[in-house]
Amino acid sequence: MQKSKAQNHLYKAAIGVAFRLPIGTVFQFNNLSKCVNHQCNTTDQQEAARRFSHLVKHGDVPFIIVDFSYPLTYMRVKGGNN
């Protein structure tokens, strides 16, 4: 599936914002997208959030999922999640 420029921008910018959060911060993807302040359609926002969730679940990143109910709630932790 082709990713739009708006979706890629939101996804990459949200990752940047998430890495700058202090350790122990609890957040949802919506909090990150508000910090990015980038306008894109709902479908692109949902896909960017899905990609972020996949990154957290399968990548060695300093985030964990603390609440699996919708919307997912993440926490910034020290080190990777593996």
C-alpha cells in the first residue's frame, strides 16, 4: 500500500515527539499528533497510529503499551522494550 506524504510526515514527526518525552510519561498517539500539529485526513491519521503501534510492538524502542483498550496507551521507558 502506498503511503501518502502527509501520513509519512505525521508518523515520522510523532516518533520524534515521542522520543523527546521524559521517561515515565504516559501518552496516546493522539497526544503526539496534537504536538506535531500537522493536518491530514482521518484515514492517514489512523494508518500513522497503526504504524506507530506496530513499531512499539515489534521494534526495539523505548516505549511500551500500558493499556491495550482503545485507544492504546503508551509509556516512555528507559532503554528498549525487548
